[in-house]
Amino acid sequence: MTSAQTDRAAVPWAHTDEADCQHASRILEIVGQRWSPSILLALARGAQRFTEITTVVAGLSSRMLTLRLKQLESARLVERTVIPTTPVSVRYRLTPQGLDLITALQPIAGFVQRWEPRDRS
Amino acid sequence: MTSAQTDRAAVPWAHTDEADCQHASRILEIVGQRWSPSILLALARGAQRFTEITTVVAGLSSRMLTLRLKQLESARLVERTVIPTTPVSVRYRLTPQGLDLITALQPIAGFVQRWEPRDRS
DNA sequence: CTGGATCCCTATCGATACTG
DNA sequence: CAGTATCGATAGGGATCCAG
């Protein structure tokens, strides 16, 4: 129990190096942004239209949604499709990568449920 | 069911509700902060002293470390222990909750390795 | 060694108004 | 419907200096 009482071979994060951490940080900084989780959740649940997302996510302005969607799109988590009707409609969908991220985020939900004080009525 | 073509019973995030999302957002906003992942990683790998962390995490100033540690502490992810030597030394450790968070963050590392383009310029 | 206090610049956000 | 433009307030972050 001197410096590291943990077994490096047994714990998965032991061989997470700085480079991985940098990469993970970028993802976490995107996902950690305000509104990002809510937007991803909305998309995961089937929302596709711009206005639909602003409706589902309470308090989200169109301005912020635009900003977030651009980020998520350049992170290749969300795909934007323009359908040339009149007027044009735009559809947003999670990419396979985005879906994978949602899956990777699931343990966080579990963590929250384990530790967050549940108010039961 | 309305417009969701997904099977609610099959996909785990389907029954993630807004409340869970709010809770998860708070965690993600903390973890997504600049330096937070690096600090958590440093602690997970055995760093305990203040200066040790600033050394391990390149570019991290004492000011930012102070701020982040306070956040992590009030989120109950990190525990601060003062050892009354002369001069006093302070030890930071991950709480069980903090360790659990690290574990919950592991899939993110997996995600990154799956999708991040390996840089071979 | 472990921070706290300032300064100062920038990024971010919300509100509002406007457009094709 | 799906955004863009602008503004003002605030929060974040780096640099620097200081203190117990």
C-alpha cells in the first residue's frame, strides 16, 4: 500500500494512456456540452426534425440547437439530410457512430442510478 | 408508441427518461470539463499529491487543478485528505464512486478506439 | 508544497429579431 | 419549417503573483 495498491494488470484503465485520454476528452467535451445529451437522447428516441427536437427538449433554443447539431455533425455523430420538398425539410439522424456512442454512454446512466439520491414518493 | 420504429424493449436507452438525462448531464458536464478526464485518469493511475497531478498532466495549471478538484470533491468523486505534517501535505484519492465512474467511462475509451482514425500521417 | 487572489481576454449562452 | 444575425451578460481559462 505504498504508492499504487492497485494491480495494473487487473484494472482496465491502467493501460489507458494519455493519447487515449486526449481522444476521450474530445468526445466528453462534446457530449458534456450543455444540451448535447438531451439532443442525442431525443435523436435516439426517434426525433428527426429540427423543430421536433426543440419541442422535445424543453428550454432549447433554435440557436443552441443549430450550434450543437453542427458540432455533432462534424464529430460524425449525427447526419443531416436535406429533403428537397417545398418547403425543404431537414432530417437529422444518428450515425452508426452516434448510436455506438449512445451505447457507450449507457454505463453512465447506470452509474447515475447507482449513486444519485433517488427521491421516492 | 407513436413514431418510434425502434423496439423499446430491445434497446436500453429507450427507457432512459428525461430525468435520467438530466442527472447524466450533470455528470457529463463535470467530466466533460477541460482537464477533468486527465485528472481522473491521473488519480486512477495512482497520483495522489497536488503537485504530482500538475506534473503528470501536462499543461495543467495549479489554478485549474484547484478548481477541478473542488468540483470533483463536491461531486463526491474525489476525497481530499489533509495530513498534518510540516509542511502539510494533502492527498487526493478517488472515492468508490469515483472509481465506479472511471469504470463507467471505460466504454468511451472503447468507442474512441473503434472510431478515432489512427493517425498515420 | 498547496493553493488563493487578480487581471484580462475569449468563448459561450440566452434573448430577441429576422429570413428564405 | 429551419435556421441566421446581433447583442449583452456571464462564465471559463491562462498568466502571473503571492501566502501559509
